[in-house]
Amino acid sequence: MAAVTPKLKLYTNHGCPWAHRAHIALSELKVPFDEEIIDLGVPRTAEYLKVNPRGLVPSLRVDDQIITESAVVAAFLADAFPSHLVPASSDPNGPLTRARIAFFVDTYMSKVNVSLYPLMKATTEEERSAIIQKTVDAVVKEIEPLLANAGPFFGGSSQLTLAEVLTGSFVIRLWSWPKYGLVPQSVIDQLSEKAPNFSRWAEAVSKHPSVKGIFDAEGIARRTKERLAKS
């Protein structure tokens, strides 16, 4: 008897990079789901707080169960719908691949993504240059070696993996923000020169249909500028 596909409902916001992770996973897995957009610009409704008391997105309803937190949602989807994203833990290469993906994602978020907001907030050229230098140095030291065999995606894969699911929404922002004046073009130029593995990978990630799917670069850039002006 064929397995019954659970009914999925994603509570999301298309401008949120964390919720974007779930969209990338769902796009790659090609599983049907319903969607409810949560307005992050106003207090959460009592109804949504019953779904997720933290009021964050994404939340995923699986039949009558709720899963929250973007990395947990993405990992659940990868496990629930076996695919190219990640080998099963029972696969001989599964545990090691999963560990390497987890390390890569943690490194990207803690060494690269952490610099993006301070870079957008920097008010002087000296401050921007210092952040760019720190970011580029971190990529060269920490990320570049991990992408030596990218093909063009993590671990030599020709398809997206869970590594891209969990970093793609942030990569596409970094790669598109210079066009809208949110970060200097020099950060991309320096990465292209000093971290070619990373640059090729980031370019492939930012152009992938599953990553681009819900990404409204102009609209998100405009709203980001508005938030920065108020902060």
C-alpha cells in the first residue's frame, strides 16, 4: 500500500529569509502544500499565536501537528520526503554528510551572515571597509575550503542540498543587495577575487529557481531600507 502524503500547511511571509528556507525545501521536494501569509508588520493574531506562541515564521502544520523553527522545518521536510537534499541517516554516507552540512551551515551563518546587518548599518567608509575585510577573511579561511569540490553545489552535488536550503535565502540577499545600494559592490568583487569557490557556489545558488522562487528582490530591498531608516 502506498504511503499517504501528509497534508501540509505553511505559515510564512515571503519577505522573511528564515521562512524562505521552507519554500526552498518545498520547491525542491515538489510536494503540495497550502500557505497562509503572516503579516510580520503588525502584532500577531491570537489565532496565529495558538499555532506558534513565539509568533515567528515559518510554522508548518503536518496534518494536525505543528513544527516550528526554520532549520527544524527544513530538516523535517528532508526526512519526511527522501530526496537528493540529504541522504537518509541509515545510508552509509548519511551521518557524515549530515554532519558536514551542519558544520557548513553553522560556519556560514556564524562567520558570514552575521556580518550582513552590521554592513548595511555602517555609516562610514572606514567602518564598512573593516566589516568587508573581516567578512572576506572569514570566507577565505572558513568557507572556501569547504566548497573545494562544489559541483556547483555542496559536496559535489549537481542539485541543491540541505546546505543550500538552509543558506540560500541569505546568499541571494548578499548577492543582490549591491544592486540596491544596501551593501557595497566591493564585497562581491573581493569575494570573487579571493574566494573563487565560494563565489561560483553563491552565484549558482542565487540563480537557482528554487531559491529565486518567492524572492522579490526589489520589494525586499525597499522594505529593508525602510526598516534600517527606523532603527
